[in-house]
Amino acid sequence: MSKQTHSFQAEVQQILHLVTHSLYSNKEIFLRELVSNASDACDKLRYEALDNPALYEESPNLEIRVFFDAQAKTLTIRDNGIGMSAEEAAAHLGTIAKSGTRDFMAKLSGDQKKDANLIGQFGVGFYSGFIVADRITVESRRAGLPADQAVRWSSEGTGEYELETISRGERGTDVILHLRDEEAEFLSTWRLKAIISKYSDHISLPILMKKETWDAEAAQQVVTDEWETVNKAAALWARAKSDITDAEYQDFYKQISYDSDPPLAYTHNRVEGRSEYTQLLYIPSKAPFDLWNRDKRGGVKLYVKRVFIMDDAEALMPVYLRFVKGVIDSADLPLNVSRELLQESRDVKVIRDGSAKRVLSMLEGLADSDNADDKAKYQQFWNAFGAVLKEGLGEDFANQERIAKLLRFASTHADEGVSLADYVARMKEGQEAIYVITADSLAAAKNSPQLEIFRKKGIEVLLLTDRVDEWMLSHLHEFEGHALQSVAKGAVDLGKLQDEAEKKAAEEAAETFKPVLERLKEALKDRAKDVRVTSRLVDSPACVVVEEGDMSAHLARLLKQAGQAAPEARPILEVNPEHALVKRLADDPRFDDLAQILFDQALLAEGGQLDDPAAYVQRVTRLLVPAA
């Protein structure tokens, strides 16, 4: 066949523009695509040769070679795979998204599909070469055809391409990129090695490049005629778990995470069913410095049939598990998948749900282990990522119960590591609620006057000091049938834990103290929603609480600190009628000052801020220095 000029299909120019300017935001991605196509061609030959070994001809060892000519400004990707006939070149290279491999896959049925699971798609990826090249030449001969039936395909990526018959001794394909002047960076051994290492390191075929050596006379690196393998040629996650050592898992984690410390745990699984994928996931041992950076993408590395697609594929992992590192390799997603397509894909939802469950299983394995080292690892995880995991209570309702069992808190009985299950197991006989208190710090929580009655009765209270805890409580209402109840909200109802004598004494105190309560309500009418006798205080004179269902003072402070509006809600002042300061109120001529001081001190003890600190100081000064 002499040289012939053909027109692309009608939409070629439009799609080529999309591919070269929009689909790939990173120029270097073209090499990933062309190496991937070369790998596909070799996989296809390997499969066809199962029935026809003669297709291997004189070259049974499949490989990919990448080399360049700096003077001619060409970059060549060569494979000794199945190759193409003239008809296949016209059909597959002359039509955007026409996939020879996809046609090949469609012919398979039954168990053959499993045998051919390494074969990828050949689609628009070929045309990504036009990102860096103003002309692409393809020379190919299909395995089994004579040398004089090879084909040369050439195009400038506009509306036409040229086809002609050539003579070629070797089977396989050369893709020759005629690089633009401004793309000289890709005529560098170091640059090409870096790209191959990043995107194609785990392709199972050897990728060969010519070695460079230092020429002392010329004082520069020179390319030799000796070839070397520049990829590892084995996807770790595609190997059987029994063939991989713990050291190899650890080294791979350090490679993908740039973390010098080993991971706390990892899991490696192949999932089959509606969606087929392999996952190799790691739990880091420490939090990255940018864990709370909203602009930082989280997620795992996405591969499709061992071809690297993108870093930080956040759609494959829930946001509350953004600390997880690892690889997910899908057999179903297209090679040209984008972040936008990931958000919409049903297969991605299946992968995300499966990955979340796998990570939670990993964490459960550490948390529930009888091994002291595993328990220590879980506490280390919790210290680093516990606040992030709590976000899952509001984001992942399907796994809310599992996440709740993984929560750990400080309490009045222990400084850390208390699970909700531990708390329930230690509940007093007759106790129905799980009592909690939120505060800005552990010290503030421990010393809150609202805990006094609970300490007196030996009732454990969980101390919640993370900023996310108030939000968490809005989603976690109960655990194993026990409601979570804040000790700073509503009246204290200890139920069966309070005997009849205590209840009767509280009622009598309230009745006896009623005149003082009325005076306090009047004095604090602009600051307190109500004033009442408390049953929660033992040593302190007063405390402030809010009504059940109202926003806590702690949450209101957090919102204001974040620059958000918080509803103005007056607190309730509860006073201890047995305290000496409260007893002297009725007969003290400085009643109004004492009332204001009592309220201000209750606010300060709760962690609040005074609206008028100067007025508080003046009142205390008047008490300390009586008028002459």
C-alpha cells in the first residue's frame, strides 16, 4: 500500500482539543498512557499465544523500551507485543475512543475473562501524546504477519492521518513522538525515569532505558548503548499475600507515604463481586502536619489494572478516614477516569463503602486485641486521629455503631482510653444514662463544680475536651440503649441513684430557700434565665447550666471563636443552700453585689468569659475592703 491520506471521524478535532487541553492537566501523563498501551499490547500477545505459541516468533521475552534522540527531538516508546495490521491501525488509531483491546475483551466469555483480567482498554490515552508532540508516527507489525506487511501511521493531530505499508522485521509497535521545541524536558534520562517511577513502577513488564554514564572529558552525562530496567516490574498489591514479607509491606508504605516511621497496621485484600478491586491500606502512626488543612486533599492512590491514575483519590475513602494511606487498584474503572467521574460512579461508591469497612475492621482488630502492644498501638492511633474518626458519627450512618465502639475518652475514673463499652460495664446499679461533660481542657473538665455530686456518689463521667465533641454529641444520642446525658444541661436526675431521703431534703431546702431565690432572680433578671436550688453541688456555692435541648455554653464559645453567630441564651444559676456564702446572702446588706459575684464566679468556673470583668473586680474589691 502506497501512502494514503485519510480523514478522522467528524468529531476528532473537537475531542483532540479536549484531550490535549482539558482531560490531562499534567503534561507528563502522556508517558503513563503510552507505556500503559504498550503493556496492554504485550498482555494481549501473551493471551493469544496461549493457543498459538508461534506468535512469540523469535522474541519470547516481552518488554517495553523508552528512548530518545535529542538532536531529532523524538521520544520513542517501543513494545514487542501483539502489534497492528494496516486495517487495525486505521480502525484503532483513526477513531477516537475506538478500542482494539475493548473489542478483544468483548470476544471473551466464561473463565477466559478471568484469564484476561490484566488486559486494559486502549482509548483516548494514545492521543495524549499530542500534549507534547506536534506529530506522532506509529510503526507496527502484527505478530504472525510477514515483515513486508507492517504499517506506518502518522498524523499532526488535526483532521487527517497518513497510512502506508512498510517493512519491519520485529513484531510490535513503535510510537514516535516528534516533540515541540518547548518540551525538551522530556529528552532527559533523569526526567523520563522519574515519570516512569511515579506512574508505571509496578507494571509487570520490564521497562528498559539506555544507561547514562559520566564522560569526564566532555564533563557531562552521556547515553550508552547498554539497557537497564527502570521499573520494579511487579505490583506489590497484585502479588499473593503469602509471597510478601512484612518488611516489603513496610517499605512500600514508606515509598507511597514519605513517612519514615512504620505504619500501625495494614490490610491487603482482593475483593470480587459486583465490583472487582484490590486494596492495600495503611494506618499511619502519627498525624501529618496538614491533617486539618481544608485545602489538603485526602485519599488513597488510585490505579486501574496496575496503571497509576491519580494521587489522593478522595472519592474512594470517606472524609473521616482521610488519614489512611495506600493503594486501590480497580478492574472496572476506565483508564481515563477523572475526579468528576469518580464522584458520580456507582463502582466508586461500592469501593468507598468496602474500604471504609475494611479500615474499621483494622481498627477493631487493634482496639479489641488482648495483646498489650496492639492496645498501645490503638491508643497511639486514637491520640493522633481520634478527633477525625469522631466525624464519622455524622458522616457515615451505616457504620455509626461500629465507630461508636471505637471511641475513647478520658473520664473521672481514668485519664484516657475509656470506651463506651467500658463505661457501661462500670455503671452503678440503677444507673440509666451515660454522663458526659464538655470543656475546653481536661483540667477544666476535671475541676468543674458540676461533677461534685457525681464524685460524691462514685458515678463515672466522661470528660470530652475535643472541639469536635459538641458536634459529635448532636449525632451520638445513645449507646447500647443508654442515653448520653450532659451533666451541664437540665436538672440533675439521678433516678434510682438518689434515695428518697435526699430527694425530700432537696425539696425542703428549695421551699425554705424560696425567698432568697426570688431576690436572686430579681437581682440577676438581666443575666440569668432562672435561679434554683441545685442537687448537683457539694462544695461549690453555685454553677450555671442550660436547659435540656439548648445550646451549651461551651458550644456557643466555640462558634464565636470560629467567627460564627451563636444564639444568645441566658443560663440558669443553680445555688447550693448548704454553702456558707449562700447562707449569708439573706442577711447581708451587700446582697446585690454578692449575687452578681456568685453568678460571675459560676461563669468562670464553667470556663466562660465575663461581659464586664472590670465590674466584677470592683465588686470583689468592695468586699475585700469594707467601706470605712
